[in-house]
Amino acid sequence: MNPPEPTDQQKLEAQWLARARKGDPDAFGEFFSVYHARLFAVVSRVVSNPDDARDIYLSREVVEAEVLRRLARKRLAPERARKANAEIAMLIDASPGEIVEPDMRFHTALIDAIGSPRLSRTYGSLASEVVFCMSQVQGASLLPTELIAAEHERILELIEAGDEDGAAALLAIHIGRARERLAERLGGVAGPEAFVPPTV
């Protein structure tokens, strides 16, 4: 007996996956735009405790901080990151869930700017958990969109200025604030990073 023919939706999903594997930055965005409602529905089951959330954010910070340092040494602020952040800035009045996809593209663009397919794949393996965390943060309106956009813009400015320590330090604040606010939302005690005032 032959297996059933794939549905049109399955074919489309296979195309997105193939494009994403080849490094197409728009593939994730198209996938997310179709499935974001379902992602929100499963988020609370995937990242359901403060320890998991903190571990995901720790993994992110370790990788992204080194990436920012390397980009700052070259004074290379990726245009794709700038475009993604411009989208975020235009979404100030949008629903919080709409921020997740361009926010993820911003951070992924920084990783991809290193030019290492392995590093991009490694970060991609973490991406679904990062999206789940971002979805919870945005779904609960734990961070204002204007703050996210302003800190992203400042990170790009620090990269262009060659300030690798400044870029990594601001990333730590940016990620730390989200991490600890999410940890509190998941029943933990928020660390001091949750209360760091805006730096921009």
C-alpha cells in the first residue's frame, strides 16, 4: 500500500523547512505568521517553570554575547537586524504577539551575520524554545515594545561603534529583564534584573 499523498499544507511546510535549512530568513516568518496562534496555545506546556525559562535565556545570552563581541570588532551591524527592528518599532500599538516574529528575526540576523552555517544551525536548534519564551513574555505584556526596539537600536549602535563590552552588557540587561520577568510569571521569584530601569 502506498503512503497517502501529502496535503497542500504539508507540501508548504516542507518548502518552508527546506528554505529555512538553506538559510532563507523569510521562511521562519512565513511559518510563524500561519502558526503563531497554535504556538501561543502550546507555549505554557513547553516552558512551564522558572528553571527551564532561565536555562533557555542563559543559553541565548552565552551565544549572543559572543556574537555581539565579534560583530563589534568588525563594526558590523547587520542590515537584516536593522530592518527587523524597524518593524518592531512600527508595531508599538500592535498586539504583543505580533512582536515575537520580528524580534526573533532581529536576534537571528545577528547570529547569521557571523557567517557560520553551524552556528546558525546551533542557534536554530534553540530558536523554538526562544520563541516559546518570547511568546509568553509578549503574551503577558511583560515588556513594552518601545523598550525592546530602543534597546535593539542601541545594541546596533554599540556594535557600529566597536564597543563589544557595551553591546554584550546591554544584551545581558535586555535578556536578563525578560528572563526574570518570565521566571516570576511562571511562579518563581524575580531576580534583580527584572527591575533594571531602561538604559536607553
